[in-house]
Amino acid sequence: IQLLGGKPIVPAEWGKAFGPGTGAASRPDPAPSKQHLMEAFEKGNNLLGEMVKSAPAEKLAGPHGFKPVEKAIPTMADFMAHLMTTHAMSHL
């Protein structure tokens, strides 16, 4: 969402707790409920889908800047497709 110019929809602490490279030691206590996490996931997916629909073609054709996947997923469009389809699978 932020890569397309949107504002975060979850607390900043969630990035530190659940972002790339984090683990169980970084989890907040108490952790957000499963319902809260699922609601945020659904809201984020819906918002991302709307943002992709209205994103300029030039933005989607350009790089996304997330180094760990830039070779396999080179463009913003590719990265958004990954986030909306296969990314969640990597956490199951």
C-alpha cells in the first residue's frame, strides 16, 4: 500500500513485530487476536486491489525497491500481483 503512495492501515509496531526478518521473539505481548489480524489482512488486500487498479502504468512498470525479491519479481506490477496472490502462502 505504501509502495503505491497509500498510508499504512496497521500500527507501525506491526512492521517491527511481523515484518521481514522477524521471529517469535519480536512478537508483541499480548499479540493481536486472530480476528484482528484477519480483518487487517482483508482490509489491506481490498485496498491494495483498488490502488493497483488506479495506479499509473508508469508506476506499475517501474521497480518496487524491495531488494530481497527484485531479481525474481522485477516490476511493481509483478510485486503487487505477488502480494495479492502468492505472498500469503509463504507464511502458512
